[in-house]
Amino acid sequence: MDNFGFLKVAAAVPQVRVADCEYNSARIVALAEEAARRGVEIVAFPELAVTGYTCGDLLLQSVLLDAADAALEEIVRATRKLPLTLLVGAPLRHGSTLYNCAVVFTQGRVLGVVPKTHIPDYAEFYENRWFASGAGIAEEERIAVAGQQTDFGPGLTFEVNGTEFGVEICEDLWTAIPPSSQLALNGAKVLFNLSASPEGVGKHAYLRQLVAQQSARTLSAYVYCSAGQGESSSDLVFAGNGFIAENGVVLREAERFAAEEQLVVADVDIERLEFERRRNTSFRNNETTSENTVIEMEIPEGLRAAALDRDIDPLPFVPKDEGHRSERCEEIFRIQAHGLAQRLRHTGCKRAVVGISGGLDSTLALLVTVRAFDLLKLERTGIVGITMPGFGTTDRTYRNALELMGRLGITVREIPIREACIQHMKDIGLDPDDRSAAYENAQARERTQILMDVANMEGGLVVGTGDLSELALGWATYNGDQMSMYGVNASVPKTLVRHLVRWAAETETDETARATLLDIVDTPVSPELLPADKEGRIAQKTEDLVGPYELHDFFLYHFLRSGYGPAKILFLAETAFSGSYDRTTIHKWLGVFFRRFFAQQFKRSAMPDGPKVGSVALSPRGDWRMPSDASAAAWLNELENL
């Protein structure tokens, strides 16, 4: 496969024997060979992996330091044919001073050495007894390693085939301003930490959070590997922690206290990190202009993996974990309801008008409106729910609309639109048997007119029901359901709307209301603008016309949130939806997505106010600025050439 901007990295946790450098070097080489077989491009080993971290005062002995030097030379020699870069922890002498170092090398060439900056000397740590800080090392300093002279200093960064990375060691991460923060501002997109951090109750969760947060702050991938089996347990225990995080998310992690050696592998997304840094002005404004030493290298392409070492979520807007999903649903409801409550409070409105179709979107909008009224301690009867049966309304959605409104205790109104639409079609000269866009849109605009006029009569505002997915595709009638006075669902995608309504059903105490909500969840998505079939079932199913919403939400997320082009989105969708949709189907609907997204911007440019709830939103006043006449040619050309 094309790498699509992915870089395969690994955190290695080898078995060690304390002070047995020959044994340790053999284990490092063996894990490096395994990494190469798996297509890894950069692999990191723990702090002082060559000697073991827990050597104590043996680190001052020339015999051990000589053995470490010889072992490093052997590792460099033995891995010279492997198409990958290695980062290995070792004690190195420079003049009369000993440093705790990360040695970076590839294919027999030592590229540079990064010394530890922050030397801990508290609690169980007393590294000052052996090591000096690398903070004072001159910029042009050189050091002898494995028979080679190489660059030496804490500010070095390295560039492998166009991707810049930096290195820090253990305690460096735990300080107020980690060296990795500056390395990232200097251009490093991947950060490695060679560590030997002992275990303690509660420490693991904090460490995991620390790694994830540092990757988020630096808009980077952060690879952390720590000492494990074989280190001395005289006073401490080492669990072999390994994490690979990317922009705040842990992609892969090692098994703690594993008896076997581990190689934690993940594909980190360099293209997405570059996109994040381009769009994040706060990061961009802090990027340094100072010169730092960047050591560049080109290595031949290794074994290209057939599949990604990375999970691709087919539903990126919906949390996988049920507990997390429940928390997310509650949070979204709160954001939507508080946004609407503030608008009602500001306008002085004590009435709201919602069009209720018996479908997902209007159900969510009604539930949010009820929550807002409860927050403001307003009577629910101030919510006027209007169901407006038309040519395509089915008994199922009609009954669900009435049942739901009745159970929620709002004011219920039924205003059929058939006769009004027939009269309107006569007035404009449209044949009632004509099933064109005019036939459908006349119904949508008639409903909007009713809602707006009733709102004027009631002294209230119209709560919009359209969702983010419909806005992205332009699947709304301009100045029809596209328009409202406040759109509570404007940044909630369709896949999440379904989960929100299901969550509301599960938390509902009224059994009948719960059954109604669950039936709404199971109802096919439809605008119900064309007559039902002979059995009275929905004839016009949205996903048959514009494509599955789970695909479109996937496309939308990766186009806007990640900045991907069609080729990468197609590749990721094939991975995420393997077994559900084939390449031809995904390719077809991806083309529909791009054509509709670009052609329908004019509807988004005139969209009403509504609360942002997630990291993807399309408000022209907030997240998305795009001219209505922008061309989709470049995106469609890329797609057509796949």
C-alpha cells in the first residue's frame, strides 16, 4: 500500500540482565529484526537498555562502561542491513563526565546522541550520583560512539525520509517545560521518550495521561518505552510500559508486567499532524525561528505492511465504549439545551415551535427543547409541537409524532398540508403528478411557512431540526427545512443523532415513551415527500438516494477534521468498513459526497445560528469558511484517477 502519510513506529521492551551488556545487545538486535520484519521505520528501546537501568554504582566502573561501548558497536554493526532507525539507551563517557544518553543510528551510521537533560535526585532517584545533565553541552559538540564521531546535544532533531523527530529521556517528560515541547516547536512531529520509570500505585494512569497530554500539547506523535522484565527488584519494580500516542489519543500500549518481550507498533499519521499544525494558529505563532541541528537521512523502504497498525473507527463521531458514549450523549444534550435556553432567555421568548415528523432529527430537537424549558423552569405547554401530514406521511411516523408529543406534555397541533400544497401547485401551474424537486420542495416550504407564522402568532421562535450530515450534503430545501430561528442539531451528525435518541430512550422512565423513541430509532430516514407504497410504507428512503449516512459521516469527519484528500479517505474507508461495503460502493458515494458538499455550500452560508457541540462544525460564522462557488474539480479529479 501507499503509506498515505503514515509512519510506522515501535516502542520495544526487551528482556534485560543487569550489567550483562552482551546479553542485552543480543535482545536489542533480535527485537530490531522483528521490527524490520513488521515494516517498522523507527524503533525505540528503553533508557540504559544496553546495561540495564538498575546497575547502581556499577555505572561508575570502567569494565561496565567498556562493555557498554562494545555492545553498542555490535548493535550498530548487527543492524546495518535493517531498513530502520534505532534509538537505544546507553551510558556514554565524554571526557571525564558520564551521560545518560539516547543513541540514534541507522544502517551502520550513528546519526547523533541525545543526553538526558533533567537528572532526578529525589525519592527513589539518585541519578546525580552518576550522570551529568546534558543541558550545558555546546551546540557544536561531538562524541565518540561505536568507533564513530557524531553530533552530541539535547537539542538535536533527526529527519528520516522527510519526517522530523526528537528524543528526550524519562524525567525530561515530567518537568514543567519538557525538552520535547521545544523540539516540537523546532519542527519535530514525532517525539520519543526512552524511560526507566518504576511502578507505584496510581502512577500508571497518571503516566498514561501525561504521555497523551504531551502529544496533544505538541500536536505530535509521542512514543514512550520503559524498562521491564529483568531490571533489579531490590527496591523497585518495572512494568515495561509502552505507549504510542497521537494528538491526545493513545493508539497502542504495552501489556503491563508481561513476562515476555514486547514490541508495541503503530502507524502514526504525519499528514494529519501537519494539517493540525497548519490550522492551529496558537501552535504556529509559537514555532521557533532559532536554528537547531537537524540530522537528515534517507533509508531504503523496508517491508511495506499489508495493513495498518492502527484502528480506523467506522463511526468517528460515536464513542465505542458504552460508558463513554453515555457521558458524551449527556454532554451533547447539555450543550444543545443550554444554547437554546440562552437564546430563549435573550429574546425573552417563553414559547417555542417545533415541527414534529416522527423522524430522528425532529425527535432530538424536541427532546432538547424540552430540556431547555425544564432548565428555564418554563411550562412544557409553551412548546408547540406541530405535525404536518403531507403526501408522503406514513401511519408509523404520524402515530409516533403524536405519541411522543403527548407523552412529553407539550402543546400538540396538527396542521395537514395536502390541500394547501395542491392549491399552491395550481397557483404556480405545477402538475400534481409531477414528482420533480418543485413537488417535494413545495411541501418543505409550506411546512416552514406554517412554523414561522405560528411562531409569530405565539410570540416564540422556531427550533430547527436539520443535522450536520444534512448540512454537509445540502440535503435540505433552501428556505424550507434549511431555515429556522435556532438550529439545535446543526453540528450533530446523523450517526450520532441516532445514538442520542436511543440514549434518551434508555434513560426514559415512561415505558410508552421509551417504546416510541426506540421505534423512531428503527424507522428508515426519509423526508416523506413522495407518496407511500401500496402497503403504506415509506417509499422515499434518503440513504437509497444520497448514500449511507455512516459513510458520509466518515467522509465528512476525515475531510474536515483531518484534512485528507479522496485517495486517503477511500483507503481508510475500505479499512474501516471491510466486510460492509466494497471499494466500488465506497468510491461511488465518496464522489457523491464531494460533488454535493461543494455544490451545496450556499445553503450553509445562510444557515441559522446553532450551538457547536464537537470538533467538526459547518457554521459560516465559526469553523468553516468556504465560498459558495468553490470548485470541486481537484478533489473529483483525484478520485476519478484512483
